Amino acid sequence: MVDSVLIDTLNIQARDFATRWKALIRKSPQLKHYNSMDDEDLIEINAKYYPLLAKTLDRGLDRNSVGDFFVKIGKAREKAAFPVSEVIYGLNLAQQVVIGYMMTDFVLDSTVRMYQAMGIVNRVSEFFLLGCFYITKGFLEATYQEMSQNDKVSEELLKKYFKDDFFFKND
């Protein structure tokens, strides 16, 4: 069972986690697209991750809700002309923020929390790894659709290079 303090913190302090994430983004010159955004927009787009993570830790992994959430992010970032590598790296930084919090602020309160945090880190990592998978699927799906509709690339050529199975859900 996950300590309710962690669940509450992820929900209540989502903007604080996003602010920490923004600071990591600003320290990463290779994240040009994220760094072109203003601070408030960065915080707003990232603050949405933490309540879903809290829900996942509290109630268990729901692949449908996690998948839908991250596929939409992948599609949105593709439409905003982000490179997929930046999006994945940005998600990795969000994971670092959570694990960093758990290994410092969260575990300071008790030895029991230290042991609990070690087990939770695996679940946090699973959440973000699954996020990478679904962001990539959403990103590639949006690219596929854009190339098919806007660039009029043949279905045969698209299938040659896009070997993934897509959802093709309307947002």
C-alpha cells in the first residue's frame, strides 16, 4: 500500500512538482522547443502528470486511462512540432522529479517510508515507461495521419515505414 501522504502530495503539490520540472528543462539546452515556452505554459502542461500518477499509485495501473492520457500528449506535441526525442526526455525529467522527491523529502519522515519508497520507485518507473510507450504511439499516429492527409503520402509507403498499430482515435 502506498502512503497516503505521497498520494496527497502528488495531487496537492502538482504545480510544485511541475515547477521543479521546469527548472530541469531550463537547465537542458538541448530541449529547445520546451525552452521556447514561457514558464507558466511549461508548468501547466506538466502539472497534469502528477494527479494521474497519484491515482495510479493509489488504485493500481489502468492502462486505458494512462494510455489515453499519454497518446493525447504525443499527438499534441507532434502538432506543436516538437521532436519526439525532446518529448521523451521531458517525460524522463518528470520521472526524475518524482523519484528525487521520494528519495529526499518523502523518506526523511521515517524509516518505514524509506523502505516503502524503494518499492514505489518501481511503480513510478513503470508509469513513466508506459507513458513513453504511449507518447511515442500518439506522436507516430499523428505523424502518420498528417503525412497521409496533408502530404498525400501513399498508404503503401506509410505502411512501409510506420510498422506500428495505431488507435486512430479522434481527440
